[in-house]
Amino acid sequence: MSDARTRTPSTTTGTDVLLYLLLGVAALGIGGGSLAWLFGNLTNSAVGSGPWAPLKPVQALFHPETLWPHLDRPAPLTGCYAIPAVFLLTASVVGAKLWLRFRTNKQGLADHRALGDLLPKKAATKATGLRPSLAGTKPTDVAPDDRGVLLGSLKPGSAEVRSSWEDVLLAIMAPRSGKTSGLAIPAILRAPGAVLLTSNKAANDAFTATLDERARVGTVWTLDPQQIAHAEQTMWWDILSDAHDLTGARRLAQHFVTASIDESSSGDFWSTAAANTLTALFLAAARGRRPVTEVTAWLASPADRTPIDLLTDAGLDAVAAQLQGTVAGAVETRDGIFENARQYASCLLDPRIAAWVTPPQGTSKLREFKPEEFASSHGTLYLLSKDGGGSASAIIAAAADAVMRAAVIQAERDGGRLDPPLLAILDEAANVCKIQDLPDLYSHLGSRGVIPITILQSYRQGQRVWGETGMDALWSAATIKLIGSGIDDADFADKLSRLAGDHDVQTLSVSHSDSGHSSSVSMRQERVLPPDKIRALPKGSALLLATGVRPALLDLKPWYREPNADRLGAASKQATAAITERALAKDRPGRDQYGPAA
């Protein structure tokens, strides 16, 4: 009768550890003694103190004076110990690094060789080919931040891993997993060109952590229609600047629709009809040189023929006829369409929000933000908005979209690629920057030198905005994917586990019987990263999925661990304190809640 059982042995048992420890001590002793004997004889010969001593490693290591009695000076005797110690230490460090690389490969994850294109040497070489300004520069002379976006360091180890200037990034990280401190902020601080950031927070976030530093590089623009940072308005942007043709007006209308509804409601009759109505009204306002606030007035009075006349005068007869047909249709249908359109554009009813996207009145000295000029600058644009109903997220999405499209146009003028590249960090993209065709934009933005980093809290959050098909397209189009800790979606964790694949694991089978026992070793396949391990990724680490490369584990490099962290931290605290002070000042009696608009 036999009892058979199968188990996967650990890499080391208690007996193995003791055996390896004894072998290691013996190897160090023999190696150190032999080196001490060798360098002792060399030292003895150098000072001319007699013939070589016989090979006695123990005496050479512990009692060198018995082998070389003539070496009575401290310096020669020190050489018997110091030189072998340095040699052994160097060999140990090199051996440890080689072992770490070997161990990583055994786990089925990407090692240094697999990630070669993302490591410093090849990343620098690739950057010289992607950026005309670096053409002819030796890879060794390329500054680290000119190589690409810093993603982290390979785990285990310390080699920096960077995406190239043609990669497009998607990060799925739960709150408190390091998405801001370990990805967004370092990317902003290290960016060689213009930077765009969307966010629904200001204090103690990417805004305050980078504001002072980016002001040293170029002009800082803050579009804050809902006063997230409680700053006085110093700029305005003409939201109708790209709505002078049907394509631009339709994109602008779609931003207002997408900001107000989920993907499940898009495409139905009412949302489509409302989008068409907003398209016609935005186009009429742009062609008639009217402010965007005129659109809300026209929505309140469907019988007003002004937009139809403006479209007709501009030669847009087909659009005018469509709008006329909507206005002249059944009252219930017309009112339903206009009511939906009014809800989508409701944020423009607030004059304090509308002031940021309409030309200033009188002698105001507000600066006009022009996306086409910003794209080729070293400036920074902070786009801040609350999320939820009635927010200005449609304006934020429209501004981000305008900047990226302007950057693409500038890239075409520059020969096909923007240099330095523009970094668009779409933090809280599913809340405050819902660009409907973002998955399609991902297919070509990287090749133009426009590098988007879309940051989501979960995969399902993206599905809510772009639908299952759209989110799958965004996932597939992203050439660099970072998965942070806190993934609680079992289906998504299993999907990641399957993408990581399997690796061979040694299995020991032990059979027991009356006559004794026998054992055999076989190989079986096991998931490289089971779903539970993906969920339990430690904070500050991330799973990297790069196109054509096995998954790799990275240690994020948060900004507060950088050499200049003290200075950055002090500036961040000062900026946060200023926000608090402005907020308190607006709550004092006699002050408007939002402060002056101009």
C-alpha cells in the first residue's frame, strides 16, 4: 500500500540553507586565504624581503607575520588584507547583481535583456532618432530626462526604466497607490517641453507640487473655472476658436454631451439630436463672432431665428436647414431636444465659469491662451475642474483636446514630429476629461511627439466612459501600461494574470509504501503572476506591460525621494497654504464666493 503526494519544494529548505552557508563560509575562507597568500607574496617580492612563502591560506589570512617575518611595516601587511577584501567585495557585488538578473528571469518576468529598449543605453539611442534636436548627439551625452518618461526602476535592481518619445501610456492605479506622487509629478518635473495636466484637486496634489518648478521653465497657465485652486483669473480661452467649421463645432458639442452622460446613454435619439443642435449653435456663434454665452440664450428661446440667419449668411445652408427642421418640428420633440441640450451646456449659465471661455469686457488685461502657441512652448497648462453634475469638465476636455490637436498640427509643420514633445497627463480622465474618441487618438498621437498619459482608478471606470469596446481599444492602443496596487476587480486581475502567462515550476513527487519511499522531480506550468499576487502588489510598485515584452515589476520613483525633495516639498506646502488663504479670504463677509472674475 502506498501513499503518493505531490508538492512544490521551496527554493531552499532548512538543510539547504545550512549547507549553502557552510559552503559559502568555506569558499570565502579559502578564497580570502589564497588571495592573502598571493598578495602577501607579491608584497614581499616588491620590497625584496625574501623568497615566496609556501601555500598556507589560513596562516596568510590570520597570521601573515609567520610567513613573512620581514614585513614588519604596517603598509605592506595591510596590503595582505585590504587588497583581497576589496577584490572579494567587488566580486560579491557583481555576483549578486548577476544572481538578481538570473532570479528575475526564472520567475518568468522580464529581465534587463528583455527590457533593453527601455533602459538608459538604448533609450538614449532611440531618443536621438526620434527628436531632431538630439540628432548627432552621442547617446552617452543625452540627458536622462531627454530619453523618455521615467516609469520607475526595474525590480529587483535600480536600473531606470523609461518609455520612449513615441510611446502612449495608460496607467490604472487605485487611490493611494502612487499614481500622482510616483508617476504624474515626476513626469511633469522632468518634461523637456510643454506639459498639460488635468485634475480635480489642487491642494497637496500635482498642482501644488509642480507649480513653482514649472514656473522656472516657462509660462504657467491655470484654467480653473470652478475655483479648485481659488486663484484669481488671469487668463481666458476662446472655446469657439476651433468651432468655425462643422468638424470643430461637432467635436466641441460632443465634449459637452460626453461630460454629461455615460457611454450607455450615448447614441440614443435624444443625445444625438441634442448634439446636432449644439453643433449648429456653436457653429453659428463662431461664424457670427458671438460669445459662447449666446448659445445658452438661443437654447432658452428655440423660436429665435438668429442662429439660423447666421448660418445662412455664412453659406452653411444645410446646417441652417437642419436647425430649422428641429425648431419647426413637433413641439414635444423640439422641447425634448432643446431641454437635453440645455442640460449638457448648463455650466455656461454660470457667468463665473463662462468668463474663462469668453472674450473679456472693457480694458481687462487677461492673457489669452492660444493652444497653437502653447504646443511649441515650454509652458504648463493646469486644467482644473470638479466632477459630477453641473461641473466644468466639458470645458476641461475641450481645452485638452484643443491643445493636443494643435500640437499635432504643429508637428506636421515641423516635419512630422513635435520637438520637444508635449506631455499630456490626463489624470482623473474618466471624471474631468472625457474625450470620446481618445482611444482613436492614441493610435497616432505618439508618432507626432504628443505623449498622453491617461490615468484611471480602475478598468471599469474606463468602460463607463468609453464602453467595453472603446476601453478595449484604449488598452490595446497603449504601448505602455502601468498597473498599480489595489486592483480589486477579479476579472481584470485574472485578465492581467493570463497576459503575464505561465512559467515552468519544479515539482517534487514523494511516494510512501511499506517498503520505503521514493521521490521524483517533474516540471509543471504555473501562472507567473496569480490574480491574488496582482491584487497584493505593494504600494509604490507597478506591473509594466510594454508592447512586445514580457511583464516586469517596477519600483516607482516618487518625487519626495529625489535629491531636491526638500525644496519641492517646501514649495508645495507654500502653494497649498496660499490656496487655503485664498479660500478663507473668499469666505469672509463682503467677499464674493469666487472672488473677482477678472
